[in-house]
Amino acid sequence: MSTDANKTLVREYVDTWNRGEVDHLSQFWAPSMVHHTRTQSQSVDEVRRVITEFMAAFPDLKFEIGDIFGEDDRVVTRMTASATHSGHFLGFPPTGKKINCAVIGIARIEEGKIAEHWGVTDELAMMAQIGMLPPAYLAAMT
């Protein structure tokens, strides 16, 4: 696929998520897709589980693409995620508070599907916004 086609695929993936059609996200994934986090790599089944748990906590999650770049088989996005903390998250009860945080993603496209994804979310900002972190910790991090 061309770089433009790869970027279109990633935009469609984000649009599908933003419409709340998370059950349809897997149509964009290669069967052996791997998602890489800061600490581990996750299979398709693990990604489904994580998405299900996260969406239970933040059901109105939306991504806004700020920048999208592509070269060869890679597409990089800089996005802002926003949502309402409406369900339990990592054992923390719902607060009803809004979150807004940065997300960086890199997708490797193979035969029109996402074969690998690397993602980094500003989880510290997200946890601070819902009150999961003590003020002293946040003050030390500024």
C-alpha cells in the first residue's frame, strides 16, 4: 500500500473507535498483530481484553488526531484522548471526571492491516485528572 493509503487506514481505524464501534477494531488488525507497550508486547486477544476493560471505565473515549505522518509501512499519530471516568479503572471507583491526555502511536501496516502498533499514553496526566495520585507526588513531578 502507498503511504497515503496507510494513513487513510489509520484515520479510518481512529474514526471507528470514535464512533464507539470497538467490536469492529479487529477488522483493521492482522491476525498476528502485536501491540507494544512500555513494558510488554500484547497479542490480539490481550489487546481485546485491555480495550474492553478500558472502555468500561471510559466509555465515551474519543481521539483527536493532531498530527499524522507516514513513511514506507509506518504511520505515526500524535493525538489527544478525552473521556469521562465512568467505571472502575485499575480498582479506582468512577469519579465522573473528564480526562484529556496525549497519545502517540506508531502503526506498521502490512497488506492493508495493522501488523504492529507501538503506543504511549500520558497515563500520569490521566491518573492525576481523576484523582488517583496524591498531590505531593504530582508536585514532585512538575
